[in-house]
Amino acid sequence: MDNDVCIDASLALAWLLPKERSQATDGLILQWHTKGMRLITAPLFHPEVASVIRQQVYFKKLPPEEGEDAFSLSLQLKVETVDEPEIYHLAWELARKFNLPRTYGMQYLAVAELRDCELWTNDTRFINSLQGKAPRLRWAGEYNPGEKVL
């Protein structure tokens, strides 16, 4: 879709966790909001976000009250979950194609493929694992807040 952009959990966590925030990630959300973009994601998004926030609190990397706030805010994010059976099949095929051991990240890429849009991430390991082989995949760290995207 012309106004869809797919995001993964790492990008949402960059908005929710103070230590992860950056001008680039803040600039992306502001630009998407201004342009009326619809944020979409894979079914594992909310469990993954909640799990990372909880882990940050458990390991004392985030104070409990900040964890509660981040979790509450995560539930208020206007991100539409796309849950279609094709996602799982395509994620499996993409993991096989790119010779990856897991399908987690591929679920996000599958959503982007099925909805014909870009997938934005803040996860450098994910970016590095595909080494430029997935043209839809974009890294938030490369975004220049003065740049227009989409």
C-alpha cells in the first residue's frame, strides 16, 4: 500500500526506551505521522516489545516505574498488526532463502513483502544478517532527520 510502512519491535523500542532513542528514530516517527503513514507490523510485535521491556526491568537496566510507563505506551502505539497465514509461509521461505536459523525477523519482512512497503528496523544484527540482500529493509540509523523518506 502507498501509505504503509512496516516496523519491527526494535524500532518501537527505540521510541519507548530512553537509552535507545535517537534523532533518527524520532525523526522517522514524526515524518510518518506528518505524512499520514499507517504503521503495520507482524503478529510477534507486541509480545516481543513487552518481553524486551520486562527484561530491561528484570535485569535492572530500566527502573520499574519507567518499565511500566514504557509498557503502557507500547499498548497505545498506533501500529496495525497484520496476521495472515501467508506471513508464516513467506517467513519460512525467506529464512531458507537467506540461510537464517530463525524466522522471527523474516515475519516482519514477509509483512513488508505482502503489503509492498518498506520495513524499518533499528536492529543492526538484523541488517547485517541480510547484508543488503533485502531491498525493502531499511535501518533507522541511516536515516537523516532532514531527509524525506517514502
